[in-house]
Amino acid sequence: MSSPQHLAQLGITGKPSGTEPRGLLVTGFVSSSETAPLAVIGVKEGDVIVSCSGQRQQLGVRLVAAFKGLQERGEPVTLVVMRDGQQLTLERTEKLPGSQTGQDPK
């Protein structure tokens, strides 16, 4: 589903959720929880990311691509997460401050 490299670019640690809902369980943050791209959009430890911009497959790859699109082209990022039994939609339309996508600055 997601390689450790993809997750590191997003500033998180995670694993497949293993139960319903299927998705990416965020187990922690590897960078400051205030600057990690997923934290900036509102993801918290324990959330299960179930989709990124409407897609449910290959979430790590899709998340990295979505944040790259946000930074480079201003494309909005929309995530659906499950938190404490509630489905939430998180969206970011503004670029992240600095280089927070794990990409080298150009």
C-alpha cells in the first residue's frame, strides 16, 4: 500500500489499518507534528486515511503526488479520514509553508 519512503515524505509513520475501514493508519509523526504535511491538513495520530482525492488504492503514492500537485500547481488536496468512528473530510487549498512535502527544493 505505502512504502516507508512515501510515508517519510509525508512526515508520518503508518501501516495498513487491518480492519474496516480499510486504509492507512497513521501511527505517528516523524517530523514535528506542526510541520508534517499531513498534520498541516489536519490528520492526527490514530486516524485512518481512507481516500485521497477520491482514490482509495496506493494511498502513499497518491498522497505524495497530491501534495506535490498542491505545492507545484495549487491543486487542492482532499482526504477522507476516520477518527473515533466518525468520517471526516479534510481539505487544503493553500500551498504548505516552506518545503514540507519531503521534496528537495528546486
